[in-house]
Amino acid sequence: MNRLAAFASLTGFCGVALGAFGAHALEGQLTAEGTEWWHTATLYILPHAAAVLAIALSGRGGLVRTAGWFMIAGAVIFASTLYAMALGAPRWFGAITPIGGVFLLAGWAMAAIGSFRQPN
């Protein structure tokens, strides 16, 4: 079983479901700021799920595969804190959001370094 591919797929599924939920079920329910947080969360989670799925299916291991796990963790942390704040969680959750961003940046850096190190 390719766990990374499974987590990437589940993350993508949740991104689509939460994006649709925000656009339809929460329409008119969120503040302007909450709506912006919801959109930003969805904007970040979906492309990272796709990137991780590509990494998982590439067959590459080592640092590139580790990068995928960092991206999953980062996307989940980043987006979940924004979704939570949009739904009324305390604003201090916003202090956690950049941790997710750092994980995302680390994942991209690892993917680049790992790709330079591994032969085609």
C-alpha cells in the first residue's frame, strides 16, 4: 500500500469537500475575514495534495518522499487552522498557521534537493 498516495488522495478529497462546503453551505454565514480564510485554506490544501500525489506516484524515495510527508503535514496544519478560525476558533490559532507554512516550504526545499541528488 502506498500510504503517501492514500494520504494525498484523502487530503485532496477533503480540500474539495471543504471548498464546496464553504462555497455552498456556509454562503452568507461567514464574516468577510472568515470567507477569506476559508478560500486561502482551500487554495493551499488542493495544489499540495496534487503535488504530494505526484511525488507518491513517482516512485522516488529518500528525501523526495519525505518531502511529500512534510507537505501533507504542512497543508493540513495550515488549512485546518484557517478553517477553524473561519468557523469561530480563537484568533490565536493564527499563530499555528505559519508552522504549517514552514512545513510546506521545507517540503518543497526537500523535494528540490532530493531531485537534484537522485538520478533520473
